Amino acid sequence: MPVQDVSQTPRVLLLISGKKAEEIGQARIDAIIEAMQPAQVTLEKTDAPEHAENTVRAQADNFDCIAVGGGDGTLHAMAAVLCEAARPLLVIPLGTANDFARTLDIPRDPVEAAALLNEGEARRIDLGEVNGIPFFNVASIGLSVDIAERLAGVKKRWGVLSYLGGFFVVWRARRTFRVRISCDGEWVSQRSIQVSVGNGRYHGGGISVADDASIEDGLLDVYALAPQPLWQLIWMLPALLSGEQKYWRTVTTLRGREVSLVTRKPHRVNADGELVSRTPAEFRIRRHALEAIVPKK
């Protein structure tokens, strides 16, 4: 097993929000726990991110692994405390987009994901950081921020399709902006409708920042979309999903260890689907900050 000494049974702290636990039902939770056997699993139902953080801080020393059942927002809220705990993380995808789980190639089925405790391996992964705030996947300014705000109350009902619907609503009110992008000290200036900075590979329900982006390479991947007609952006969608937008003339792509975004007026920054800061934004990598349990290569 990836998280234990062969002489002892692993002890796992499983965190699921009370609301999510009620949504998926006790039978599903029991199946998730069963998939981790013979581990000793302690289930904690939390009622707020602060409760989850406090639980990890108080109990991490008593466990060999921390399993988190939730989506990207849940994991984002716990990024800092999971690093502090210094325990392997097992992701149980229970969110809408589950982009972090997608980056790690974790099965979308929660029971199959739980089985990785026995069938997977532990690997060190990077965290991104924007203005001192850690994130797993991607941080953006522009369209994606407005979409995230628009989706706050509808993701549960419409699932991943809500991202597409939110895009078309937000597009009507889109605003272009001039942004100066620094990547490892080299500056680029352009008008844009969105700039995304990725630590992991996926965001926005499956959009890829680059076809060769990795959460283990110590690098940030940047893409900036120039203003363009709606039909052209729709035409580009397959490239965005595959990470091949670098071949489009209306897209600027960069890669480096440190990135800065500067705008004339402050723009909100979305990280892992949550509004976390404003420009000017400074990005860097926390190299091998966390150990995650993933499928064996």
C-alpha cells in the first residue's frame, strides 16, 4: 500500500462536508470506505471549510493519510492545511468539474478513486501560488472570473453543462483589457479577454492550459486569449480542450517558474474556481509541496 509500512494497517482520515454526505447518501459513503479496506477509516463530516481545516490541524498526527471527498473548491480551501499536515492526500471526486482529479488521472467514480489507497502510488506534486495564496489547478483573470461568479448557484443543478451556459451569458457583457505579462522576467503586453496561469493541467470543466502541462514539472503554463469574434472562440474550443491553443494566432502562450500579471485597473483573480485576489498578481511554484495518491504509471 502506498501510505503505510508493511507492518501496520494504514489509518485514514476521511473528510466530507455534511451537505455533500447527505447528497450522496450513506450507502455511497459506505462503499467508499469499503474500497479502502483493510485501512482503518475515520469519517469526519464537516460543516464549513474552517471546520475541515481545524479538524486536519487537530488530528493529522493520528493518521497516515488524509482523504478529501469534494470538488475543486473544497480542495482549494484546504490547500494550505494539507501542506502543513504533511500526509499523503487521497482525492475522492465529489464535485462538479473535478479538474484537480482529472489532472491527476484519478477515476471520476468516487469508489474507484478510494481504491487507489491500495492500488495507487504516492507522488510529490507542485502547488501554484498567487499573491501568497496556494492553488492546485489554474488561476485566471477575465472571462473565467465572471463565469465562476455566474455559476455560484447553478453548478449543482446543471453540472459541467453549467460552464457552457455561463460562458454564453458572460460573453455578452465581456470586456477587453490590456495586460502586461511577465514570465521569468520577460514582458509581453497585449489586449485580452482572459489570461490563465496553470500549475495543473485542467480548469473550467476540462479546458487544458497546455497539452504537455504537468503538475510535477515545477513550471507554470500561461495562455492569454486576444479579443476575437464568438464564432472563432467556439471554433477554437476543441483546441482549448486538448491544450493545443498554442497553435492559434489569437493566443499567446508562455511557460516559466515565475509569472506576473499587471492591469491598469485591478482585475479579480479566480483560482480553482474561487475568487481569491486582484491584480497585480504574482505567481510562483511551491515545488513538490504535497504528496498525492495517484494511479500507478
